Amino acid sequence: MTKIYEFLANGFEEIEGLAPVDILRRGGIDIKTVSITGNDFVETSHGITVKADLKFEDVTNFDDADMLLLPGGMPGSTNLNAHEGVRKVLVEHNKNGKRIGAICAAPMVLGGLGLLEGKKATCSPGFQKYLTGAEYTGELFQEDGNIITGEGPAATLPYAYQILSYFIGETAVKELQVKMQYAHLMSK
């Protein structure tokens, strides 16, 4: 079964962190939220407290992950960037050619690690200066190799559906989009 981990830091953007979890779980994906705060609870950028599925230090390794996700938001993205464990896991995951997703300000973490070198990427406007070695596209979401990046809150749903398509295919994603009334947006 597909397994995805999403790292949550204090100050993450709610929609960018929780909407992908919702969509991926509806699609049958085993996605776990992982707190990097040292406890089960993480405070979002707008003061909402959420309980993560796991604490970073309680996961022995992330080798079983098919994909790792980083939600944006501030100071969530800088908190992710400051966590040496997350940085190490991302580098190893990328070295193994596995998928990584980051949205809004979070692609800065990937840029700082050199994971975007020679790739196309997008992020929240103003953060492109942190995409070291990348070609900034300004797209809603951008795929290049094993990495997908998203622009920000408005990109969250198409970004999450695209990620889901990697694991269940386009047809099943379109069926889910209809069930979630997303198809209305696609017809306009």
C-alpha cells in the first residue's frame, strides 16, 4: 500500500497541510501527519491547534514512504527548514528517487538542500529567491522528475489531486473530483 508522510511544523498553512491529507485519504492513500514540534500538537499559522498522527522522533525511519510532503505557511516553512531530521530525510528520499511535494513557501527547504538544481519549480511569489538552481515558473503547480511544487493556498486542491493521480490514476481521481464537487470548477 502507498504510504505518504507529511511533516507539520508550528506555523504551517492550514489548507496546504490539511486539504492534501483529506484528498489523499479519500483516495485510499495511507498518509500520516508527522509533528516536528516534539509533541503531538502543532499550531497552524492562524492559531488552530491540530493533533498529528505521529511525532518525528517516534518514527524509526521513513524508508517505507513513497512520498514526503511539506506544507507551506510562515513560520512553518522556516521551522521545517531548521529541522535537521527533516532535512536529512528529504535528502535521502530524493537520493532514492522517491517523490517529494512542497507548496507555498516550503519549496525553499528543497532549494536550500539543492534538490531543485536544474528543475522547474514554483512557490509563493517572493520566495523564488530561495529556489536555488531552479527555473521558477510561477505556475499553480509544477512537476519536474520526482518533485512537485505548488504556488500557494489556491493551488492546494489541484496540487493534491495531481499527487493522488500518481498512486490511483487519472480516472479514479476524476471520479473523486466529481464526488467532491470539484468538477464544477473544472467546467468553468
